[in-house]
Amino acid sequence: MHVRVIFALLGLLAYSNHALAQVPVEAKNATNNDCYIDGISERIRCGNIQVPENYEQPNGRQISIHYAVLPAVQEGSREDPLLILAGGPGQAATELAPMMNRMFTQVRQQRDILLIDQRGTGQSNPLSCDIERADELVRADNEQALDEMAAECLAQYPDSDLTQYHTVNAVRDFETVRQQLGYPSVNLYGGSYGTRAGLVYLREAPDAVRSAVLDAVAPTQVVIGPFGLHGAQSFAQLLEHCEQDTSCRQEFPNLDESYRNLMQKLDSDPAALVVNDPLTNEPLDLLVTSGRLSSVLRVALYHPSTRRLVPYTIRETAAQNYEPLVGLMGTMMSQSPLYLGLTLSVLCSEDLPRATPALLADDANNTFIGGRTAEAFIDMCKPWPSFTPDPSWSEPVQSDKPVLLLSGQLDPVTPVAWGELAASTLTNSRHLVAPFGAHTIASHTCANRLIANFIESLDAEQLDASCLQQQQRATPFVRSSNGAGM
């Protein structure tokens, strides 16, 4: 089984702190051509720009940074594009082009949408991991070999300095592309880890930023990777919503107890299955363990469309009907892939070293998933090259630029409190919360329209955000195989 199957269940974040303007870089071997991209029917612009892998060694090894431009629709367009900062860490921005084109149709009427693959992703010297682990999905939870998987991935990049694949260098790359394309400034949209990149952009190149939208906020001072506590909080909200919904309560009584009993059963007696691979339909050996179940359910909480399936999946798994669980796994595996090498290069240096024993203990103190996400990343970081960032990298970012922060009350990974924390040092910001939004609310609420209005006006206070409150209840839960409840 390819490494992305395993990694889908985790889904998800001494150097000087000089401003980017003090690190001039000459773009080399730049290309700019018309092209097509999957999911976009029209011809757009794509290109590649060479940058140093190590900015302290400008004449050393060069890597290619890939970008795509969805041009503004109307004539007389604005000169400042919307720059998409992908999440993960490890998503490729250009692979999100169809989604961004749909989400920001209004923005694109007057502005280009600029997508730049972060170094280590997409077509920017990708750090993917071509690893086949045929036995990984039949191993018990305590027999996982994630450190071996990471070591195999690392061995595929003997010529790369993986300590150079961090957020600050990513912003340097973005700035090189912006300058090469002649944009005087950019409007930022970052989702999830992209909000971390957006905050670093505000710190490192403030003069290049006209405005910023940070959706599902991960401030620089928090640690990305330990997500057990936040997942448990989101699951507790699901239990509460099910109890408040008459149909859900009757169909799935005592859901919390049912889940805990199922986890205990899988701990002592995992279910060995042969199922059809959700992507290839080929036979697939799968051991359903408590760890795999909780990981699938945690990721399902990211979006209302999969969240609504969680109670039904719990009941059917307890009844030994594993089709809903396998279906959820397939949904996750079909998402745009994360480039594992970039994910680890960021998290193993910028975040996990700051995870104190107290933080990890607090994160693991729950009955939903425990500390599995942090433990998985810690295992994978063991063989991975890392460095010690300047302490200022994890200090709060201060800025007076116009910033719109967005959070979903049901988010299982970047809680509302993180948005409030970031807003406390952004003096020209407004933080909006969608009561029934989950992760990156621009994808499933009216927030995309609010973003378009904000970018045009630069006045977050005048936004009429009542549409976020008009969704009076959570998305109805699915109650049966024929879609009752939808």
C-alpha cells in the first residue's frame, strides 16, 4: 500500500531573521508559458523560476519553483493578485487550482489568482515519497513503523538539503516569483498551515502584502502536530449535536458509550478484513484497529459533508459492517496528496521540538483519539534532518496590515482560540467565527463572498457577516445506507 494511504489518516505543520528585502536574489532561467491544468478548461499561464536551495549560498544548488496564474476575467483588472498559500504543510497550490477557481469566482473577476507550489510540493522540487508498504495496513497499532517509512523517504533525496525546506524560505520563493511577475503587492489567502505561511509573509515581507485572509488559523507561537485535544473537542460537539437532534438521538442512542465500547473491542480484537481498495478497487488487506478507526473519524470531522457520516460509521463498524468506514478512507485518500518530505521538513524543525512533555500529556488526555497524531509525527521525525530555528520564528506576528481571520466552531485541528490568539497582535484585523463551520470555512460557508468583499474594500469592520450565523443548525446526520437524513 502506497505511503499516501497511511498518511491520509494523519491529516493534517541557527537562522537569521532578516527581512526578505535584505536578501536580494536574481531569478534565473525563468519561464512563462501558456498551459492547461487539470480541472481548468481554459488556457492559463504557468512558469518556473530557479532559486537557491540555500539562500545563504546563492551560487549553490538551484531548485525550480513552479507557479500558475488564473488571469482576471474582466478587462482593466487590478494589479494585485490573490496569492493562494496552500495548507498541510505539504499541499501543492497548483493542485488546488480547480477548487480555488470555484471558491474565488468573485475575486477573479477583477484580480489574477496566483498559485505557487511551495518548495517540496507539486512541481517545485517535490519531496514526495514513492514507498510501497504492503504490510502497513495489517500491522497492529503498536507495531507501526513510521520511523522506517520516513527513513525510506529520506533515502530518496541524498542530494537535497532538507533543512532548507522551511516556511521562511518558502516565503522567500514566493517573493521571488512575485517580483519576477511584476506584481507590486499581493493579497494573501492562506488556509490551515497556509495561515502560518501568511503570518510569516506578514513578518518577513510586509511591504509586499496589501491584505491577508487567514482561514483556520495556526499562529506561529502554537505547535502544529498534536491534534488529539482539538479532535476530542470537535467530537464532543458532534455528540452534543446528535443528542440535541431527535432523529439522531433515536437512531444512535448513547453514541459516546458506543464509541468507547467499540474502541475497547478493537483494542483487544482488531478486525482483519479483505476489502476493495477505495481508489483501485483491487483487493486490499486491512486490519481495523482502534487507532485506524479514530484516525479516520478525526479526519472526517474536517468537513460537514463527512462529519455527518460519523455516527452512522460508528454504529455500522460496531455491527461489523465496514463499508462506511472504508468509504470514508477512500474519501480521504482521493484528496490532493500531501508531500510527506515537505511536511516533515517543516514540522520536525519548526514545531515538534517545541512540544513540551506537558503539552503532549494534555493533548493525549482524551478518550477520542488520545495522543496518536503527535506520536505519529514524533516517530517520523526521528530519522529526519532538522535544525534549530531562530527563537523569533515562534514569536507572535505583529502587523497593522488589513487582515481577516476566519474560524469554524467545529474545527478539529485549528480551534477558534488560535484565531483569537493571532488577532491579539494584528491591530487592523477582524476575527469571524462560523458556528457550524469546520476546517477552512471558505470551502463550505459564505466566507468566500466575505473574502471577496474584504479584498475589495480592505475594511473588515464593514463586512456584513450575518450569513455565517444564518445556518441555524449543523448539517443533518446520515442515518442509513440509503441516505436518510441528507
